[in-house]
Amino acid sequence: MIIRPIGERVLLKHQQKEEVTKGGIYIPESARQEKKEGIVIAVGTFEDGKELPLKKGDRVIYGGYQADEIELDDEKYVFVDFKDIMATIVDEKC
């Protein structure tokens, strides 16, 4: 199935919360912080038809209070407005 967001929206696959720390310690549900991080699945366009400066596969951090969640093929996805994307995550080796 191909989903193409309309307008200045981005479809993300939400990254799951960590259940175990890197050191192997289990984090109880009540202590987990909601990560607002996701992987771009599809991108809409600006009103003038220009492409948004994101591409499929980008890792992003997003904010905002409104996000529409959907479930497809037992996977959870979220639509967010482009204005709520705060940053892309770039893995660089120092």
C-alpha cells in the first residue's frame, strides 16, 4: 500500500520506548519517557508544490501536541505537521 500525505504533513513510523537500558536494567512502564522520534515513511509537499526537505528513511525528532495515529498491517504510524518536525538525526562518526 502506498500512502502519500497531502499538504505539509509527514508520515512517520514511531520509534518504540526502550524497555531495557544499555546496561541491561529493566525500565518499568511508569518510568519510561515517551520518545518523540520517528522514521520518515512518506512526505507531502508545500502549498506551492515544492517538496519538503525530508526523504524516506530520515530519522527525526518531532514535537507538538497533535499527531494522528493510524495502524496498517499491525504497525503503528503517525501523521505530523511539517512545522512540528524539530530536527533530523544524523549518525556521524567523530
